Amino acid sequence: MTTQEPDVTFLEYVVKALVEHPSDVKVTRVVDEMGVLITLDVNPGDMGKIIGRDGNTAKAIRTLLRVVGMKNNARVNLKISEPAGGKGPSATKTVDEAIDDLKN
């Protein structure tokens, strides 16, 4: 049995508590020289719950993930995958961009 990383465990816990289809939540984690990239896939019907009004829920999740990453000496970025047939550009930002948005 493999143990999950704390950032993945945290993200799954939070996202599954927010969505209507928790069994459709898929989290993948990749580590490279830039840090940790976590990709989140959810049921298309749950995208609004994850993004939130004006992206506020996604910003909050990214901020909390950054804190979890800092506790574990890792730079964590979250990519929220847009479902097929989604509207417009992907709603992905780096954690730094989300932090900058919160400061403004």
C-alpha cells in the first residue's frame, strides 16, 4: 500500500466534500524541478462548485494547498482540468497568480 502525499490527501478531502459526485474526483501529482503540479479532474457538473463565484473557491483551495506545500517544503501548483466541451479557456492559474489576485 502506498501512502498519499499530504497535499493530495488534503485536496481530495476538501474537493470531495464540495462536489455532488465525489467518486468522479481524480487527483494526479507530478514532481519536477519547478515543484509539485497537482491536476484535479471533477465531474463536469461539479466544475461550478470547485471554481466558485469569480473563481473564489478555486483561489482559496490554491492558497490552502500552498500552505500545505510550505509545511512540507514543496512548491505546489494546482491545475483544474476543464471538462470536454467546457466554456472558453481553462481556469488554471499558478498559486502565485492566485496569491496576487487575493492581495488585490
